[in-house]
Amino acid sequence: MAGNREATGLAALRVCLGVFTLADAFFKLRWLINSEGFATRASEWAKNANPWNTGFLHHVVLPYVAILSRVVLIGEVCVGLGLLLGIFTRPLAIIAFLMVLVFQFATGTLFHPELFVRDGLGLPLLGGLLALAIGAGRLPWSLKS
């Protein structure tokens, strides 16, 4: 019986993270046509960059902002739908974990105490996605795990 409650808890986490990711992607839909929103954010990150992420921002993010804005949006839509429906939960949780990790690195919060308080999302997202990557097997409410 305990195993069923644990699986149900992970399934609830999976659904919540799927809805969260889709909602986050919804606000970025304009990035498909115009990447200025992402470019503005990336420029702000670069202005406040620390020695850890300066090279990444200036050599990877800023030169490819038009491509990355679309990749981020498409990635979030795919991860959100997959988690919501319970399709390929483990691989999508790993992909999403890496996406959040890269975002936290790009913003400069990964190695800073702000990871815990800045917007309150970094650590809970990483923890929830890691829990799914480790524990998601055959979960309830899944089309496939």
C-alpha cells in the first residue's frame, strides 16, 4: 500500500510540474516569432555576469539567442506535455532538470545563495525533477513511463 501512495505522490508531482512547464512556455509563445524578450533577458544576465558564467553568456547564449529562444520554448512545450501525460517521464525529467540547471547557471544564481530565495523556483524545480528522474517508473495517470 505504501508503494501505491509513493507512486501517486510522484504522479501528482509529475502532473504539477507538467502544468507549470506548459504555463511557463505559454508566456514565451511570442519567442517563436520574435526573440527580443529572450535577448533582453540574456543581455541583462550578461551585464550582471560573474566570472563563472560570463564566457557562457558571451560565447553561447548571446550569439545564438534567436535559436536558443525557440529551442527553450519547444523544449518546455515537449517536457510539459510529456510530464502532464506521463509519456517518457524519466528522460523528460532529466532533460528538464538540465534545462533548469543551465538557466540557473546563465542567470548566475546556481552558485549563489539567491538559488534558494531569488524567485523561489530554482531549488524546488531541481528537486522535483530529480525526484521524477530517480523515482518515476510506472506511475498512475500515465500513458507510458
